[in-house]
Amino acid sequence: MSILVSVIIPTKNGEEFLDEVLQATLSQQTDFDYEVIVIDSGSKDNSLEIIKKYDVKLIEIHPSEFNHGATRNFGIANSQGDFIAFLTQDATPANNQWLQNIVAPMREREEIAGVFGQHLPRKDCDPIVALNLKRHFDSFSLHRTCWQKDEGYQEKQGVYIFFSNNNSCIRRSVWEKIPFQRVEMSEDQWWAKDIIENGYVKCYEPDALVYHSHTYTPLQWMKRQFDEYKAYKKIGVVEKLSIRSYMKIFAGLSYGDARQLLQMKELSYWSRAYWILQRTLNNLGIVVGQYYGANYNNIPSYVSRKFLSEQARKQEV
């Protein structure tokens, strides 16, 4: 059997969605053979029991060995496919055509190095997160769209290098030349930057759908945004702003969220009131995390570690 695609899923304590993720992944209808590889970094819940129910290749590593980029490189080194698809333990293929669709652009054009797909909100998702997810992915296009380095790259670098290993596929032959960097966060966007700047093409395939969304607390938002903006600052796609600027961002986000929620007639009065308050608190966490993330190199390391999310902190070696 010749394996065309290897699907790699890193896991740790992912029992909430892992069963449905694996079931959906192994139920894909394709015109090629594929394998599924799960790399677990020390789960203490029922993740391993769930994984062992399925016909997948399980690789266990010590938690201290996990790194977003290096672990994915390790998974590819232990795979067979010409193409490598990535999911996370909470990203569920939305239908049985996900894998066929996300590989399709690279099978059609050899210059395409990587493809990312669309994220759909889960049913119980924060309504503003659901709205923002739709707007985010609609902003790329409603149809397949590709990017390569051209005259628009410097001005719109954030769009050109956006990539998400929650739902992606890359070409092995390109990875052999340009592997993922060993970074604590945003290995996918670092990789997209590297391939774009080396002359390759990156594409968005809206028909490659997964269910993936988060309903965070204000503290979780703060830590998540700190992680992301620290990574974005290192990549070079965010600028430092003043505290006053972030106060304006906070006010604008909260006002905009309230307006949107008041228009959501499918929500009850009390639900809208709850989410207006919750989103105001969430936005405070978001802008605090963004401010300190963009200024991470100007704050003491012990303070920086306090801001690190549990996800990022457990991956530090």
C-alpha cells in the first residue's frame, strides 16, 4: 500500500473532543491511501485509552520533549506520505471530504507548498468568537485563494503568512528543505513566512472544513493573546502601540461586540446581557495580553512567564 497522505495529530489531555476527531479523521472518503499518526506528550486523562481504540500509529513522548515545531518535524520524520496533513486534538473534520479537499490544491499545482482550511465554530461557541471566525476566514476569500511573494507582501504580510496547523497540509519535499522552526508558538506562521520568502505558494481552501473554536475566560484570553502577540512580534507582523492606543482598541472592541450582540435576536434578552458583560471582560483580557505580548522584550522574564498560557508553559524545555 502506497501512502499518499499522513495525518498528524499532537495530543495532550485531549479527551473532550479526541474521540470525535479520530472517528471523523478515519472516516474520510479519498481516492488515495492515508495514515493517521498521533503524538501524545504525557496525557493524564483518558486520551491514551481513546487513541488505542483506533487504527492509528501512536507515538508517546515525554512532556519536556514537546515543542510546536520540533514535535511536528518529528511526526513527519516518522510518516510515509508525500503530503502531511495536520489537525489538533480539538479540530474535528466537518465532513468526510475534508482530507480530499485540503490535499487537492497541491495535487494540482506543484509550486504549492502548503494549504490551510476553514474553521467553523462549535455549537456552544461564544457568539462573538463565532462571528469573528466567519469574518476572519471570509476575509481570505469565499473561493480557493493563493499567495506568493509579490509587490503586496510587505504591506499585507500578516495575510500572506497566515497559516494554521489546526487544519493544514504541507508538501513533504518542501518540508525537507524548509522544516518547522523550533519555536514555542506560531510554528505554522513562521513556516509560511519561510516558504513565501523562498518563492513557494501558500493557499487557502475554504472547502476543507473543521469544527474548531474556543470559549475562553478573560484570564485565558489574556494569556493566549500574550503568547500570540509575543510570537507575532518575533515574526515582525505587529508594532508596539501605546497604552492609550490599546485603551481605544478595548473601547472599540467592546462597543462593537455590544452592537453585534444586540442585533442577535436568536439570543434571549438575558443571554445578550450576559455576553455583553462577558465580552467586555474578555476584551480587557485580550488587550492586556496583546500589549504585554508586543512588549515582551521590555518586561522581566519572571513577569513574562506569569503571562504564558498553560499551553505554552508546559512546552518549554
